[in-house]
Amino acid sequence: MKKGLLIGIIGMFLILYSLISSMVYSKVFWYGTFVLGGTLFLGYINCNLKIKSLFYFNKKTILKQYLIYFICGLIIEMIGRFTLHLWIDNPSFTFIVEIVEVFLLAYPFAFFFIYESFMLIKKIVKSFGLAVFLTTLISAFLHEYPNTFVWEWTYRIPYISFEILQINIVVIFGWMILVAIPLIVNNKIIKNI
């Protein structure tokens, strides 16, 4: 039996559940489950392909990453949502739901998911630059497109209205920042802690 098969199966189930919830049943709370499932599934894949994965790190390192990702999420929300007003979360979110769904689940596990995605793509294409580009493009559509069915968050990008599959081009390019964060955290910060 391959290492972590049950974790991989749970991850795939969570991904499918989330995508069906958002795209078929219009359930607003889909993203936290999606990124948790994606992290588990890609971690399982990467681990079995002998790619540096979340599952190779010790619990202390994972906790440090989680805390750094949580702080990065707070900073992104403070700048992007509360200062620049570039997006709003679904008005049906209560304060507690927002804390759990957005800050405790969405941001940290989105960054874990992005890191696992990058490591797998880099293994396939070999080029760091191409891997960053592909991870950005794939992540932008993979994470944003299901949201167009339920609008767990809604963007308010001023002056630029060009969209691809209902995703503003600024949002797509903005994913470069979201891809850079876990790469910087894992390559610069975690190694030095």
C-alpha cells in the first residue's frame, strides 16, 4: 500500500465534495474544504513521487508554516480587502464563520496547496520560471473559477473589466503574489528558523 493512501483518498473526496458543492449546489462554504482537500491529495501524490512535500516536514515545521501563512493571510486581507477594498466576502458570513473559513482554513491551506502544486509542476517541467508561471495560471483558474458559481468572495477591481471565465485579469495576475508567498516561506524563512 502506498504511503498515506487514506490521506490521499480523503483529500480527493474533499476536493470533489467542494467542487460539487460550489458548482452544482451553489453552497457558499466550499473553499476551505477545497484547499484542505487539495493539500492532502497533492501532498499524498508528491510524497509518493518522492517530491519534497508537506508530509516530509516535521510537525513543528508545519506549525511554523501554518502560523506564517495565517499572518500572510491577515496582511493580504488588511491591504486588499480592508484598505484597497478590492474584494468583499459573502455577506452571509458571520464573524465566527469568517474567522474559521477565511483565516484559519482558506489562507493557510491555500498556501499549502499552492506549494504542493508548485512542487509537482516543477518536477514535470524542470524549469523554475515555467513552474511559477504554470502554477500561477493553473491556481488562478482552479481556485477562482468555482467561486464564480457561488461568490464566496466578490472582487471589485476598479478601471479594469477584462475577464476570462468571469475572472478579472488583475485577479489572475494577482495570483503571482499568492504563489510567491509559499515559495518564499519555504525557501527562505523556514530553512532559517
